[in-house]
Amino acid sequence: MGLTSALNIAETGLRVTQSSLDTVARNIANADTPGYTKKIFGQENIVAGSVSFGARTTDITRAVDEFLQTRLRIESAALSNAEIRKDFLARLDQLFGAPGGATALDTIYSEFTQSFQELTALPEQFSARQTVISSAETLAQQLRQLSTEIQAMRQQAEDSLAQAVTDINEALDQLASVNQALASQSSGGAPPADLLDERDKLVDQIAQFIEIRAVESGDGSVSLYTGSGNALFEGLPVQLVFDHRGGISAQSLYDPDETISGVGTVKLMSGNGFEIDLIQSGILNSGRMGALIDLRDNILVDAQAQLDEMAHGLSMALSSKAIAGTPVTSGTQLGFDIDTTDLLSGNTISLSYTTTPPGSTQNVTIVRVDDPSTLPLPNDATADPNDIVIGADFSAGIAAVAAGLDTALDGVLGAGVTVSVPAGNTLRFLDDTGVGDTTVINATSATATATAVQDDGTQLPLFLDGGNSPTVYSASLDAGGQKTGFAARIVVNQQIVQDNELLVRYATSPQTPLGDTARPFDLLDRLTEQAFTFSASSGIGTITNPFTGDIGSFVERLVSFQTGRADDAKREFAGHDVVVTALRERFNDKTGVDINAELSALIELQNTFAANARVIQVVDEMMDVLFSVL
């Protein structure tokens, strides 16, 4: 090997050093660039036979820990999910107020019941009666306002889903372009490192919206799969489609049938015509989108249901009247008559009977419906977990009601009970005494909703369903159910607003004295002493163990429930934030640019460059000596 070979080898060293210097310069320049990963220059020995002929550069690679990157994406999706929940639930908690706070719902309800307490002491005073009216209107206004705010939050979630779909589609389009560029530029070698950075930035963006798993091919292009393994982006161009809805109300609920659904759904459409509903399939259960969907379709729906349950209990407690069954005998059969004249849609008849053997008691709740399309009713149509629910269609007349109940009780429940119509709107329930004595009716009663403000007892329809025109609230199950969204429509009965003496005078002949306390005490007792079983559909209590107590206790539980859930969301977010911060620090330590390390490399390259240049200088001097001798 001669001087020429030494010169050529030194030149390869200079070229390698120059390329390495370019890599270090790029690292330093992009030290603070989001998504940029440290680039590592490579070099190898040029060997021919058994002799080295210098050095050459190899592919530039990235310092990426793929395991940490995968964990970081999964945890980032969880953090985004927790952050959305935290923010929404904090707002919801603020709306309901801190338990016992001046503007909290439980405080407003307490002031309402306190006004009745004052009325029992001073029923003849106009100011005491007017305080009841004012506090009732304040309570109704608060329920309506909270309902409005909850539906506004659901609309915001809907709007945010639409924007999320737009952002994901843009990222997927860019990712498809990057995939194509990677496939065309790899050419059998290592994928271009800077393109891989762009690819990862897009994957990271998508990972904020939904938990994904990226699978890299040999040319650097990626396919995306959801956390559950469903393909989200696999070679073919894809697009998410969202049928954005406006004007969301309490009745706007999600349904897999998009022709029925009151909110939008997210579909994945591929280039070959494949289509899948991502919400129905349960794929969108993480990331920002998972949180927005859960808020829109579950958490905020539950919050509205809690307000509706409160409004339902409030109205029914004050306006309900009990109708006792009248014992009757027909031959050897015993039973009860129930007058159904005052029953409205949603009102109930309770039947208790015992069968022998084995001597077990069965409770049946018969619910009046006027819309046969609502039948059959589910067993959770009432809050009582221990009753059997039967829907009775009153639209076809009382005889049809009796025939339907007779069939249901005998055929469906196997009870030896006969149902008939002795006269008018009366239903007669008889046992089978004398025919084996297998069924004994223990009690029969009904609960009706009062429509009159006088001459019908001390109950009072103080709250009405505003709707298109104020009407009595009876918890009707027709046309989707009256309870849904009732808190957004609850109003104070204007007949009572215009004549507050009706809070005291419950009879006209003879007229109730203005100082009479019977109605005020009865209404106060209904609000503060009577226990109710509240539906588990509100998210408070369970189907098998529903919340039971007076209305005030339910309201307190409702407010504390929101506070507790908001606190849980804060803790969950804090936990995920700690994990993501730790993962990001570890990932950046391995992937990010360390300026000190790059400066050290720069000094080494400077020395290497100088050394190679010195070799060339020495060779040049030696050649000069050689030529001078010749």
C-alpha cells in the first residue's frame, strides 16, 4: 500500500466526518423541535479482500425505544381520556354546587321545605304563602337551568366529536402520504429517519383520540389497530364519518339504529366499501373520543336522569293520592274492587297475593298505559326490584283492561286470580277461594295523580309538566316516557301562583278556613317524612338495591354524588399524569437530543477531521519530497 492509498483512505475519513458533522448539526438545530428524535450517524470499514480501504457512512438511524413509545401512546390516550372527564365533571360539580353551599341544589331544596315549615305555623299570612310560591319557582328554575346546562355540555361533546373526526381524518390522510413516501424512498434500505419522525408525530396525534397500536412494516410504513385489535388503518385509504347533530335535548339519546338515534355516530369507511360503526362495536372506548362518547351518552345522561328523578319525586309526592281497595265477596271468592276513574297514564295499581303451596307472597304493579306500542313493559319500569310489572292498555276500554289482566295474572304469573268489571270503571280482583285455595289476595290499592286543586283531598299538583302546554305530571310511559327531560320542563302550577290561598284551602264546601294547617302539614310530611324508592336508572343505587328515602335525602345524595365523581376524576387524571410524565422523561432521555453529548461529539469530530486532514498534509509533503528527489 503506497502514498496514494493513504491519501484515498484519509479522504474517505474526511467524507465520513463531514457527514457525521451534518448529523450532529441537525441534532443541535432540532434539539427543541417537537417530535424530533436524536439521529445517529453510522460508519463502517471498507474492506476488499483482507485489506481496509478506508471508511464510509451507513444509514442514519434514530434513537427510539419502541417499547417505551408504545407504552407512552397507550398512557397518553388514557391521560387524554381522564383530562376530558376531569374538566367536564368539574363543571358539572360546579353546576350542582358543593354540598350545603349557598347555591347548591340541596340548599335550594332545603329552603323550599323550610318555606312549608313556616307555612304550617302561619298559614293565614300572605307572606308565608308567597314564600312557598317563590321558593317553588326558584327550585323549578334551578332544575330547568341545570338541565339546560347539562344538555349544552352534551352538545359540546357532540361538537368536539365532530372536530375530533376532522382532525383524525387529516392525520390519516397525511399518514397515508408519509406511508407512500416511505415505501418509495426506502428502496430496500433503511427508511429515511426524518420521514419516520413525521410518521410518528402523526401516529402520536391519532393516539390522543383513541388507544392505538402501530405495526411497522419493513419499509417503515405503519398500520394502525385499536387497543381491542380492530384494524383502523391498514394499507387502504380510510376515513371516519360522523353524522353531526345539533339541538341536543334530554330526549336525544344514542341508538345503534341511526334512523332512531338522537346523536351522531362514528363510522369507519374504507376505500373498498367496508363500513363499521365504531361506537356500536365498542372500539371508541379510550382516548379523547372515548371520554366524549361516554360523557355524551352515559355520564351526562345519568346527570339528567338524576334531575328528572328528583323532579319526578317532587311532583308525585305532592300530587299523588291513594285509592284503597274495597273488600268484596263473590260466592266463595274473596277479593277487592278498585275504582280506576282517576287513574292517569303512568298511575299504578298494586296487587299482593299469596299462593299455596309454597305460601310465597307476590307483589304485582299494574301500570296504566294509553299507548299500546309501549307494551310489554320491562320489569324495571318501576323502581321496586321485588315486584312484577304488568302494563295495562286503557285505550281500548275497561273491559279490555280486565281481560288482559286476567290473562296476564293467570297465564303469565300462574296466579289463581280473576279480573272483571262489576260496574263503571271499577276493576274487581278475586281469588280462587273454594277451588283448591291456591291463591289468596292480601291487598289491592291504587295510586292516582290529582288534577284538581280543591275538593279532592289535601294533596296538591303544585308542579306541572310545562311541555308545549302545562299538564299534570303522572309519570306516563307513553311516547318515550314523561319522566325523561321532565326537570327541563317542570313549572309551578299557575293556578296556585295566582291564588296562593290554595296552599291552605283544600275544600270549597264548606270552605277551608285560611288558618287551617291540614294541607300545609300534609304537604310538608310528603316532602320530608315519606320514603320513596328512586329508580336506579339515575345512576344512584342499583336495580337490586335502589336508593330509598325522602326526597331531601335523595337530593343530598345527588349533590354529593357529583362532588365525589368529580374528585375521583381529578385523582384519576393526577395518577395518569404522573405515569405519562415519568414515561415521557424516560423516552426523552433515550430519544431526545442531549446538547452536551452533541457538543462532545462535535469536539471528537473536529479532532477526527483534523487528524484526517493531517494525514493528507503529511502525504502531500512526502510526495513533494519524493518528486524533488526524482
